[in-house]
Amino acid sequence: MASGGKFSDDLRAVGSLQDGFYMAGSTDSGLSTSYDHYVWKIDNQGTTAWAQPNGTIEWDFGNDIKELSGGGFIVTGQTFD
């Protein structure tokens, strides 16, 4: 599995799942005009099951991600304007 772009990419958190793992970080690699935080789920074969960018027009950083007991995830981060 390869990920990333020609600008800054930052992986901040990784967690394991029964069927793969999840990650949170940030990228400045062409998704918008500034940093966006990003979350991914990767299956056991190394294939991206899903990837979700989030952010504003400012600099947005994903710092941590945790799986919730009822399903889903919670992501923490920060925005700089």
C-alpha cells in the first residue's frame, strides 16, 4: 500500500481492528489549498476500504482516532487560521 503526495503528509495515529486497521493524519498534497485532516480504514490485505478527508479552508490537523464501542470512530484534531 502506498499513500501520500508530493507535499507534506503526516500520520499521527494508528489502531487495529479485527478486519484491518485505521489511521488519522493530515495532508497538504493537493486535496485543497491547505492542510486537511484525513482518516483511513485499511483491510487486512492492505487495500483502502475507505478514506475520508475533512477540513476547512484553514490548516486542519488530525491528531488521534479511536474506535467507538457502538461502531464508528471519533477523531480529534485542531484548526489553525
